[in-house]
Amino acid sequence: MAATTSLTYSSDLSEALKSLLALKTNRDNVNFTPYKLAQAIGVDRSLIQRLLNGEVENPRIDTLFKISQFFIQDGFPLTLDDLMQWKTKVIDVQEQAILENQFKTFALYQMNNFNGEQIGTVSMAIPKYSPGTIAVVSDQNIKPIFNAGSVFLVDMIKQPQHENLVMVRVEDQDKLILRKYLNNTGNTAILHSLEPGDDDIKFHLNAAIYKIIGVVIHINVKA
């Protein structure tokens, strides 16, 4: 069977997953089934099947993160946002080996005691980024997914879109918090917390207390 070198796909999460499974199968010339994906990321295979069937209206972000990390580590140039808000994407298998080796160095900052002072640098492999990208390391666990030491690449130029993960500066506390950006109306949006029990923040674009510093485009999770 001749390997397909690229696929273009659009629509919803179920179509995205089907295309990713097909692309991996064609690239490796080995049938990569939903069951194999479930095994690889440690979830029940019925969940993957329900995602493929479009039966999960609001999938958990930690599930999407596990799926995206599996394909990223396998050499596919995509991000968590690609699964959270899938549009049209082209993945070229022939370019993957090159993309995997493109290590770039980014200025590193910490989430707590964020005063704009750089604490170091970090090198990460990423296929695409803007000149306004920085790295931010978490000082503590961000439940239910990210352990302390996880590093987030933040694009300070990219404008947040609905359901993007964003880094938000809390001006009166000199710290950064991670939130999901949800469009509301007019000049307002909801900054949704990933941590159970935390209140959402109703965000105004001209707010003095909360400032979105950028969109999260890549994550290296601390095990």
C-alpha cells in the first residue's frame, strides 16, 4: 500500500481524530486502531470510539491533551488548540523528521512572582512559532492536568480565539494564571478555570486587574 504523504481535513473533533488515525496508519504502513490509541494514552477504548462517533459534546481537556501529546511525540505538528478548536489543517508526513529537530531557545519566566524578569532560557522543539513567543514554567500543580515544572509556550502576538488556552496576568498579585478563553459578548469574555471549584472570571478587554499576555501554543508537561 502506498503511503499517503499529506491529508487535508476540516470539521469537528471526530473528523480530526479519524484523519489522524488514518494518517498514522498510512505513514507507518501499520493499521493504527482506536483501541491502540486508547491503550497508548491510558483511557477506555469506548471513550475513543464515542469521540470518533461524535457522541461527546464537551470532551474533557485532559483527554484532548493526552491525545494531542501522543501525536506530537509521534512527530505530528499539531497543538492542543488544534483539537480544541479544529479548523482546516494540512500535515505533511515528509516534513515531520525536519520539524522534530527544530529546537528553538525561548526566554523563560515563572508563573508566580511574575514581574517581567527573565529567570533563564529553555530549548524546545516546535514546528511553528512567532517572534513574540516566550516560555512560562508553572511553580505549582495546575489541576487536573499539569504538574509543577510544566512549561508553556505563550505567543504574545496571537489574538485569543474561543476556547484557546491563555496566560493571564493578575496585576495586583504579580502572578500568571492559566485559563480557557470563552467568547461572550461585545468587549467581554469568560476566563474559565481548569481547576475544579475555581470560579470563572468575567473578563473585560479594558480591565485593569486581568491582562491576557498571550495564547498557549505548546506545552511540555512535567511527569
